[in-house]
Amino acid sequence: MIDKNMRIVVLYGGFSSEREVSLTTGTAMGNSLKKNGYKNIIFMDIGDNFFKELLEIKPDICVNGLHGKFGEDGKIQAVLESLKIPYTGSGVAASCLAFDKAYSKYILRGAGLPTAEFIIASKDNQKPPFLPCVVKPAREGSTIGISIVKQEGEYKRALKIAAQYDGKIVVEKFLDGKEITVGILGDKALPPIWIKPESGFYDYESKYTKGKTEYLFNTGCTEKETAEIKDTALRAFNAAGCTGYGRVDFIYKENTPYILEINTLPGMTETSLLPQAAAEAGINFEELVEEILYTSGELHG
């Protein structure tokens, strides 16, 4: 049983391209814990002095509400472990592997799991290896820096856009199918959600603009297909060594769940995908956040 008087620091904000999303996630998680009766919640917007602040506060546990670089990539996890502070979410190695879309693809392929054909490119590459293809920075989130290339003339511009965010670029074969996401909580896969963006591409605007995307639990998949998708999500999550909670995104095409990526710190507002899936499974937002605290907090530090 977790002590509701313990000192909990909610890490949020930071300096990644996903700062604004992180502020929303961290606020929602911290306020939820307050509603659950946790009396000592401290919000910390990660800045230049955060290391000193952590040493002074001496938290019993950190709730990691960060997104993007220095939140999901294993770096803040390494800092917390060096300070022997427990934290929510996956550990150092799993965070690093899952955040890097190139590393994670090698891990998935090594585990015999389906993912789109891909290459590691550089901004100097001249011709696309596939058409159509998806060009993305290897270490970025929220579909930032991603382009869909349909004609050869669009390729160099797509590389240039991706290179603004990362020197390592992943180019993968475009798969035209249903985009489905599966939330993971502990050792269980939550009900899958079919993501239907109005534009046909689930980009940053589609994710964070109300009404731009439909989210459906009626995925059109059979029970057998749904079970396979959920099993593949769990296998991918475990193959990367992830723990606590997360989300696995797919393109479902020709009866195959092709894994797009593993998200170790998904958005955590009440309308985010993981909380929606939890609610469909009968777990409200306050219960979900407390479960994340309970299952993750004792794994690290």
C-alpha cells in the first residue's frame, strides 16, 4: 500500500518540442493524485536547476509527465536512478530503445514482430528507397517532423524537415491501412482504438485539434484479429523491456498488425488515448493514474 503522505514530484514541461503537451499531461496526473487523497504533490517544470531542486526536495517518487527528448529517451530516467529516486514508467534502457525509432525497429524485427520495411537515411540521400514512403526523425514524438512522400521530387524536402529535429532519419515504406493503437497497463493490453483522422494523416494538428480525428472502439476487427493485435502489442512492449504503462501504435493491413512505434510515456489527459482505452476497460482516470504510480514506482530507483 502506497503512503498517501509521501512526497511526490510531478515532472513536466521541460524543453522538448512537446513541452506544451507535457504541461497538460503533468497537470492532469498531479491533480488526479490530489483527488485520490495524496497530500504532498509538488509540480516541477524541468529547467536548468532541476537537479539541485530534486536534491533539496528529496522526493519519495517522481511521476514522469515529460514528453519528447529528455523525458522519454532515458536521460531523465538515468538522472533519477543516479539520485536513487523511484519514478513512473519504463527504465533507462527501455526508454532509450523505444524512443529511437531505428533502434526499436531492430528490436521488433529481432523478436519476429511485423514492422514496415525501412532504412536509416541521411539528409544527403537523393532518392527514396520506397514510394510512397514516410520520412521521420528517429528521436522525436507527436509526429513532429514527419512527412509522407508520394513523389520522388518531395523526398529531399522531407529529409530536410526531418533533419531539423534529428541527424538520424528513418524512412519507411508507407502502409495504407487502419491506424490502431493499444494501451498497455502493467501486463495487460487495453481495448484497441481505431484512429481516423479527417485529413487521412494523423499529424500534430490531427492529434491536438478537437474534432479533427475520430477515435473508435469499433475497429471492424474480429475477436480473433483483436486478440492478435493486443498480443502483438504486449510482445512489442516486452521485447523493448518496457514496464508500467505505455502505448503501441499499428497500421493494420491485410490481416497483419504492423508496429509503427512504442510510446513509453503516452499523453495522460482525460481525453488522451490511453485514458480513453482504460475507461473502456472500466478504469477511470483517477484509478489509472494511481495504478501507474503503484505499478511503476517500485520498479526503479
